[in-house]
Amino acid sequence: MIISRFQGAARMLFSAALLCALNACTTPAAKENLSSAAETSTVPRVAGTIARVNSDFDFVLVRCNLPPLPESLAEIYRDGERIGLIEFKARSTHPYYAADVLSGTLRKGDIAAYRD
């Protein structure tokens, strides 16, 4: 029992030392390039995919891995082109979430990406 506690503590110390060493290997210039690339990234955060479209009432069901916040906006993409905009409504049953179509003609399989 004492040996296993010692091994666990030794593993934690080794992991901490390894993380510090890896962080030290990164030069300040490389860190600056990484942070500026993250700030200027234009890659949208994917919310999910359109699972069902109801064009009569202008709403869609979006299949999401993580629940969207109510009233959050998402842009809709098809083949890399922005084609519409939706607004998520009150929480629904996971993994499907209802959203109102604000613009565009959407269809099943379109990609929803959070608008920043």
C-alpha cells in the first residue's frame, strides 16, 4: 500500500516535470505566433448539422454534440459557403435542438457553426 502511494506521487511529479520541460522548449516567438494565429482564426466553431427542416414554419432541428445556449446564433454552411442564419430556441431533447430560420434556404445535412 505504501509502495503504491509512492508510485502515484512519483508519477505525478514526473508528469509535472515533463509538462514544465515541454513548456520551456517553446520559444517566446513561437508562443507569440501561436497566440496571434488563434486570435485571427476564421474557422467557425461547429455547432452541429441540420437533421430536419420544416419550411412551413421556418424552423430546423439541429443535431448537436453539446447543447447550444438559448437565443444563440449560428451560421449555416453548405460546401464551404455561408447560406443562412438560425437562432436556437429553448432547450430541447439532446441531441436535437430547435432553431428558427432567420435567413436562407436550408436542407438536411447543412453545417451549423456558432456565430462569434
